[in-house]
Amino acid sequence: MQSETKELDPILEVNNLFASIDNLPILKGVTISVNPGEIHAIMGRNGCGKSTLSKIIAGHPSYKITKGEIKFSGKDIQSLEPEERAQSGIFLGFQYPIEIPGVSNLEFLRVATNARRKFLNKEELDTFDFEDLVKQKLDLVKMDSAFLSRSINQGFSGGEKKRNEILQMALLEPKIAILDETDSGLDIDALRIVASGIKKISNEQTGIILITHYQRLLDEIQPDYVHVMSDGQIIKTGESDLALELEKHGYEWTDNFIKEQ
Amino acid sequence: MVNKNLVKDVVVTEPYKYGFVTDIETEKISKGLSEDTIRLISEKKEEPEYLLNFRLNAFRKWQKMKEPNWADLGYKKIDYQDIIYYSAPKQKEKISSLDEVDPKLLETFDKLGIPLTEQKKLTNVAVDAVFDSVSIATTFKKELAEHGVIFCSISEAIKDHSDLIEKYLGSVVPANDNYFAALNSAVFSDGSFVYIPKGVKCPMDLSSYFRINSGDSGQFERTLIIAEESSSVSYLEGCTAPMFDTNTLHAAVVELIALDDASIKYSTVQNWYAGNEEGVGGIFNFVTKRGKCLGKRSKISWSQVETGSAITWKYPSCLLLGEESVGEFYSVALTNNLQQADTGTKMIHIGPRTKSTIVSKGISAGNSVNSYRGLVKMGSKASGSRNYSQCDSMLIGDQAAANTFPYIQSQQPNSKIEHEASTCRISEDQLFYLQSRGIEFEEAVSMMVSGFCRDVFNQLPMEFAAEADKLLALKLEGSVG
């Protein structure tokens, strides 16, 4: 399907997206386009709709799209279930990864990895082959193999949960990864580990959206574009220096953009 | 997007896979229950007089008893005169080997995954196959006999081991114990008998497979297991029934006796037909199971996976008489659609330094009601005794109900009782997390359910644990729509 000439087509296109939860409008016309190899950062106040945007792209059932479209590899994905989106290469790194008692992390990672491999027509991995693979990936995020035998995220520290998210990203090799405040709650060392993991996993085919409040993550991973979001809209887009200005002036500074609009 | 993720409308789409009926000529007595019925059953089975008296005595007591209504159950009144109390597939008078068993019966058990013939029989488990009112075949009898282990139908035991029957039958569950136990004592038709002699570790797992085939006959089987000093046995029980739109009554009694240092592990996977989505049909499963830890340091362990039946009413219990004896109860009960389950255990600590553990996991989906009911009692002589109970409930959807009724009685200050309980719901966010990693919705639910049940599955014999995992997944398939 994908010919050479199409390679520069965007992986993800969000066009004039409106969405609500329980009839409360959250997104009010978001447009964003991510090409292969690009890193985008989305910044903005808490409650401006950043997390909502990421969950809607991943297919969270609680949100309702009222207008606009989301295209992944040129196709509208609105009718796809969350698992179908994930299998085809959309990855969401959660801000608050949820604990699932009783379900082994290793088994979970294996089932998830095989679901993605099946979609890619790759051979599914048995327990032994998977253990070999996962051990390599553990190094990327400097995780101990003891994490594998625990229940999903149960009793993990904040930093361990985030590293577990990046481990999943490494195993699933997505085409687009949306990382929702992956840097929050991390100390400086953990931040460097996570950032270097993200860089090693991504390549010129991968698109990345970093949702963050802090410049320190963007010091580690240089974004190509920075978007500022406010009240369900992207109010300004710039290059990496926009984040620096934002750091200097704070979000109040961005209120002027809304007035300009 | 079809919003199938809202964990709300729970509908089962998976058909019950054991719902077929075997077309076989049966010998049935006419409907109804009277002293004559009981005399007829006893006569058909050529029973000694003490047993007929045991039955008649039970029947007279039953007539004076009232059907219990304290359980958290609602069902249409049972017409005890509208039930056939004896139904047996027609066979040759005396069967000396499996070759003489009707091929249709062998085929039935084959289809249920319980092959009985010499070539195909399970290699590590001896099986007693019960079809309606009678035991069809018992495998590995000879091999077991070499170790002195007796494993046969209770009808055979009544003929061949009358001394043991007379001594132990009704010694754990007296004929007048409760309404359904009294009924069973009056009309029981067949079941399994196990005797493990002193010092013998039973060389293989023993298993009974109960199959209800007739729609209008009740099943009243009776199981008796005796483990002599320092012996041990692991016993498995499985159940299925065809799909009928009428309710079939199943009122069994199981008695276990463990002498000094003996241990009995009793595992059940119950998958009787549960009725359809509207709650029509299904088995009424009213069962009395009790073990007596008679000897010092004896141990009785119940593990059960209850997934079937329209109504389940059962409390596998332990009477801890011998000092330092141990009772255990591990249970997973899953209800869906309009199923009702009221299940739990009784741990009666009588001897000193006795210990009991209760781990109960209830999963309710659809419009079902799932209750745990348990009693922990410390008698006045049970000093230094301990109990630990853990009761967890999981709700799927917003129409299902879970109840926990723990009763605790202690007459012994120097004993310790701990009780923990929790209720959880499979949250939309947990499901979304798994789905967002490419895991299909139903697989995500089943992963979470089996994770919830892990503590209990770990207690099951290995083949059973895998089976139980699959069974739960099957039961919930399409259930979260």
C-alpha cells in the first residue's frame, strides 16, 4: 500500500477536532499534523485539553467527537476500537498509568507485543523468545527484570511506572507515540533515562508528540515544533525557542495570543 | 465508534457447549415421592435393610422439615412430586468390563472430554463416570486396588464394603442435617466411594464426573471419602448437564473423613447448565458438602470453581475435631445473566490449635447475584486456634450484585480470627489501558478476571487450573458487551 512517494505524508493529522465528555465541550477545533521523524511538543495549562486530545487519539470511549477528523496514515480512525488503533501503531504513554492487580506485567507485555506483531504479519513470540526480547528492551530504560514478575504497575513508584510505559513503547515500536507528561514525577536521573530511551526507540519513521509542562524534557529531546494549547485550541505554534519563551514568561504570556486571535 | 466499552449491558452470546442430550433408552420410575418410591429405589439397588431404614428415617424427617428460605435466593417453589427420583440408562444386567457399556454412553463422556475406554482414558486420573442416577464406569480400579485403594460407585460399595458404609455413611452429614441433605439421604441413587488405607498416598488423582441427561429427573448423588491414618488423596469433581427449559434439581451430599495425619484435597469445577439469558431453565444446585478432620493433624482442603447452575446453594465445610487439624476453603464463584449463587463455607474449630483458611473470590456479571456466606466458629476447647478469611468480590457492569455475610462466633478467648473483605469493579480505565496496548476487549476482561482469581487457581490441581481459566473466559465471552 505504502509507496515510496507517500513516505512524506503525515502519520497523524488532526483536523479541526471538537470533542466533549458528558456534553461538556473540551476540544474546540484542534488542528495538528505530524510527519515521520518529527517531534512535536504540546504545552499549556492544566485542564486545557492536552490529555483529552491524547486519549481521543488513542480511542478512549468516554469522549465524543462532535466535529472534525483524526487521520492516521491517511485513514480516518474514528470507527476503530482502541485495540485496533494500538495494533496499527498508535501509542499513548499515560500520565497516570493505572494499576492492574493480579495480571502479570510479563504476560501483559507479551500479549500486547504479539497483538502488534500479528498486525505487522510478524511471527508471534513464545514465552522464551519474548523473554529474550524484553531483556534487551529493559536495558533501554534501565529496568530490573524483577519488574516483569510483578502485577501491572502495582506498587511501582511514579518513576517506575513511567519507565514501564517507555518499555511498552520500545516493545510495540509504534508509528506515532503520544507521551502524556511522561516527565512529571521524575527526578533528574530518571528523566535522563526516560529521555534517552525515547530517543533510542524513535527513528526517522516515527512521529512523537510530547505533552509537557517543563523545558527540562525538551532540553533532552529537541522538538521540531512547539504548540501552545489553551481552552481546547492550539493558540500558537512555533519552533523549539517557543518553549524557552514560555518557560521565561509563563502561561499568562500566552493569554495575549488569544486576544490577538 | 460503537461504544461497546461501556461496561453496562451484559449479554451472554457464548452457547453452553455441553448442552446436548444423549438419546438413550432409560429406565425411569414414575414421578413422585413417597415411602413406596424409596422402597422401590432401595429394591432396585438390592440394598441391605439398614440402608433402607436409613433412607426411610431420612424421608420421615424430611417430611417434617421446611424448605429453607434464609439464603439470599429467589426461585419458584419446587414441586417434589413432579420429579423422577430414579433414572438409569438401560444396560445389560451385569457389566463385567467397559466393552459391555453402551457405546452411546462412552461417546457421551468422550464428547465431554472424559474418555473412558482403555485406549483413550486419561493417563493420570482415575474416573468414576455418573450418568443420571447411576455410575457407568470407573477406570483404573485394578491398578488402584494394588495399593489397597478402593474407588468405586457407592452402590458397589454398599454391596462390597458394607462395613465401611454402615460405619461412616451419615456420620458427617446426618440424615436430618438440613432439608436437602435429608432429601438426598432418602433418595440418593449413586455417587462415588473412596477408601484410602493407612499410610497410602493415592498414586493418582481420583475424579468423578457427574452428567445429568434427563430433563425431568433429579440428581441426588452421594460421595463418601475416607482417608485412614497418614494417607492422602486428591479428588476432582466435574459436572455438566444438557440445556432444558425446565429446572432440574441437583441435591448432592459429600462426606469426607480424615483420620490422624491424613489429608484430603477435594476440587470441584461445577459447570451445570445455568439457564438462558432470561433465566429460563438451568440446574438448582443445592449441595451439602462437609469434611470431618477427625484425626490429629489431619487436613481437608476444598477448592471449587463454581460457574454454572441457575442457583447454587452450597457451603463446603470442615469440622476440625482433631488437635492441630487444618481446614481450607478456596473458592471462585462466577455468576452471569440471572444466575444466583449463595456459597461459602463453615469452619468449626472444636479441637485445640486447629487452623483454617478461607479465600473466596466472587465475580458477578449481568443481573446476577453472588453472595459469600461463611461461618467461623471457635468452640470452648479450641484454644490456640486460628482462622484467616479473605473474601473479595468483583463486579462487572452496573446491574450485578455481590454480598458478603461473614458470621463469626467465638467461645474461646485464646483464639484468633482475621477477616478481610474487598469489592472491586473492573474499571473502564483499566480496560482502556489494556486495550490501548492492542489487547482485545474480551481478552482484557478475561486477563483481569483470572488475575483476580489467581490465589485460588494456584490451589487447583494443574490440569484443573488451566481448565478453570478457560472456563471463566468462555463464561464471560461476550458478557461485557
